Amino acid sequence: MKGYDQEKVINNSCLLPVGSTFFRYARLYDIDEIVKLDESVFDKHEIIDRNKFFEWHNKNPKIFTCLVDDNKVAGYFSILPLKKESLDKFLAGEVCEKSFTSNDILQYKDAVGHCRDFYFFSIAINSNGRKLFLRYFINEIAKELQANNNSRNLYVTAAKNEGRALIERFNFRLVQKGACRADGHDLYVKEVDDFIKRIKAHRGYIKYRLDNIDKIY
């Protein structure tokens, strides 16, 4: 967000102007809000323990991206850069997300420019943030993927009908039925380049307006 001192933003979120809307990577103090969002959206058996999220965040603090609206976390998404052997087990349906530890996740420096296949782990938005979803979230996800210029495939599962509808809208390809998987969810894939092209083709519908949004690094 232009014009704000990074350390002040990190250490004192109350300095942000009321009514501002922007993306930033999650801080440790956001984890509890992320878990609350999950609890409000997903079924109980899908919820991952906050301590595991802390463990993941400590390994790679850029895996959770938050949408902050009016000084509150209105939603988040997470794209996991997994080690190849860990991703292969997940894609084969042998393990579920709850089994991931920090040992399965790549550090940021090891992921950027090297990791080619990503798993879109989660997206959760509160009732106020949903109106911002099509306007901001999809474009931000594309920006995150484009930041890694070696991205090839984006894998995704859907725990809710809303997620499944979004997957279908962007023409992800079904690669494995949930009945064959440890997590019970259908697995889909799309080439990152095609996904980004699809987003650009939908700009008129989604009406991206990013004039007041910037990511804080």
C-alpha cells in the first residue's frame, strides 16, 4: 500500500486508514482470524488446527494472503508450494491436507522460480468480503502465481459447492475422483498460463478495479 511505512503497518495495524481495502501476506496474529474464517465456511472435519497453521507460517510466511477491509481480515487464500515428494503423494490421493507438516512445505526462497506445480489449498471469505471476491480475489491469485515465473500447473480440490462452481467456471480439468482419495474430494488441475488467460478474458465480467489495492511485502 503506497505511502505507508512497512514496519508501522507490520507492528501496528491500527495505523491503517479506516475504509482501506488491500492485500497483504498474513502475520502471525492473523492466524486466529484465518481459523475463524475456516470455521465459518467449512465443515468441522475439514478444519486444520491453528498450531499447524503457525507451523506452516513459520516455515513460509508468504503462504497465506489476507484481504484486509476496514482494518479487519475479510478473507484469505493460500497457495502451498509443496516439496515434490509431498505433492506427488497428495496428487496420488495417498494423504490429505491435515497430514502436511512444515517438512512438506518449501521455504519462500526455495519456491520462487523453482517450484513449478502448486496446490491451491484454501480460500475463505466472510459475508462482507464476498462482495469483494470477484472484484479482487481472482486477480490477486493470478498475480501471486505470476510472481513465480516458473509456474506450470495449479492443482485444486473443492470442499464446498461454491468452490466447485468456481473451478468449473475456470474450466479446471478433473484428474481424480474423490472416492479414490484420502481427503474424499475431487482433484482438478489447470495450466497456470491458461488460468491467467481465462482471468484476463473475464475482466469485463469480473470488473477488476485495483486502483486502491496494493500488496504489502
